[in-house]
Amino acid sequence: LQQMLGIGTLQWGTTWIDEKMVKGGRISDTTVDAMVEKCVAAGVTFFDSAEGYGGGTSEARLGRAVASSFSGAVAGQRAQEGPSAIATKFLPTFWRCTRRSLVNAAQRSRDTLRLPRIPLYFIHTPVHWLPIELWIEAACDAKDAGIIDNIGVSNFDKEQVLRAQQVASRRGYSIAANQVMFGLLNFKNEMLKETIQTCKELGIAIVAFSPIGQGLLTDNFSKELLTKNRVAKMTCVSETDLDKLRAELSSVAQETKKSMAQIALNWVMCHDCVPLVGCRSLTQAEDTLGCLGWRLSEEQVQRLDAVSLGHSTLSGKKWKRVFFANLFGFVMVVA
């Protein structure tokens, strides 16, 4: 995965459920187009979606916006290259029980995204009652059929990564990326460290979701945000936990004349991981792009390492991931 930065599209759905659940309501097509154009013009062509985001409407918006951006003058020379790293995900809801269900889902996502093949196709999370080996075999089937180019996994721990790689290798393929929650909120978690080390040894890229904790590591943090923040609830982060980390983050931001979010994202890149940032406004996209083109010093990275936390979803309660996976599945059915 030759990308420095990814843009997440979780909040790009257009269903009535997105209107209710997403802070600020649905974002407009104009805003989506402006964000994609801004990112593509800056050389960022990694966009991450999922069939479960907005019941597939996030994929549809992304496909339309990216196709428009790459066919327009705003993308400059990149218009000749086309989208290089569009990713989406298969949702292993409990009612899906066959390899064919993944292949069919990949075909639908490919068509929705307006792509000849999906560059990177993730298995969303290992919570299904059937073994993960079945879903890796299914992803290999989709690759054999020319529907996807690369196989990814999401929220897989060390042992699950090894199992997935073994199956893919037997079919002549490899796992390209593992998407996990990684950032200053999680760095000291031992299970996460083991997983990342294993991935690096196997040549598997780490795509880091929630690298700024959905606002916990930005200049716009507030106590009110903490009480409503999904990442804080999932990882049990408290205000006390954050105080020392945010103080050091702010100090480095002042030294470099960057925003706190830009520091947190650049720190992720300094650890050879790809930060994946959800953007819902042009302002957020512009601030996110500000993490590119420079690098924290080794001393600054070490200071941030020292005050990082160890809250990870990998070592959290599995039922929470099961709940969210099937909630997204419900949206796919009723939206």
C-alpha cells in the first residue's frame, strides 16, 4: 500500500439513519466533491469506504465523486492515472454463511464504486461465528475472479493475521493490509504492539483508523465531546488519561506551528503506518492534508511515545464489535 494518508467515508452516507446518527446530519454532494477534489489535487488517492457505511450510499457517493474528480482538470496530471487505492469492506453479518456471499458483495461494491476492480478489499472485522479462514478463502475467490486486486483484513489481532496469511499464501496470495485502531491513544497496548510487529514482519501495511480519536486529539476538544465520543466509550478513555497526552501534543504543535491533529497524524506516519482520517467538511480535509510534506523530529516522536496511552479495541470486549457489525448490516437491509 504505497500511500501516506487515507480519507475515511464513514460519515458520507445519505440514508435517513445517517441523518439521525451523524453529528450535523448528512453532508452535501457539494462538500463531498470539494473534499475529494482537494485531496486528489494534493496527491491523496486512498479513500476508504464499506458496504455497511450508509447501507452502501457511502460507496455510491465516493464512486461518483472520485470518477468526477479524476476526469476533471482539478486533478491535473493524476487524471491520467485514475484512482489508485480505493478500498471498501465486506461486512460479515451473522446471516452470511457462504464464500459466495463475499464474492457477490464484492461485485456489488465494485459496481457501486464504478471501478473495473476494487484495489483493496477488507474483511471488516473477525466476529462471525464461522472461522476467518472461510472468509479469506472467499476473498481469494474474488481475487481469482478479477473482482479485487488486494486482500485486506480489519481488526485482526496477531493470531488472526497469521491464520489469514497462511490461507492466502496457500492460494498464492498475501494479505496486503490490516486496518486497526492505532494512534497516541493506543500505542502502549501490548496486544496491538504484537499485532503491528507481526504485520511488519509479514510485509502487511497498517492502516490506522481513529488516529485522532474522533476529535479527542484535536484543538477542538471539550469535556462535552468526551462524554459523547464513540472512541472514548469504546476504549474507556477518561479526561485524566488525556490531560498529559494532550499537553505534550499541544507543546509539539506550538513548536512546529502545526495543529494538534496534524501532529497526531504525522506521528502515526513516523511509525510507518497509514493514518485514516474521517472528513466531513472541506476545512477538516484541508487541516488533514497539512500533516503531509514534513516530519516530526526523532526527539518529538519519543516525547509523544512516552505519554501515549494503551487503550485498544483489540483487547476490548468482542460483543461491542459484534453489535456494530450487525448494526451496519441492519442499515444495509432497511435503509
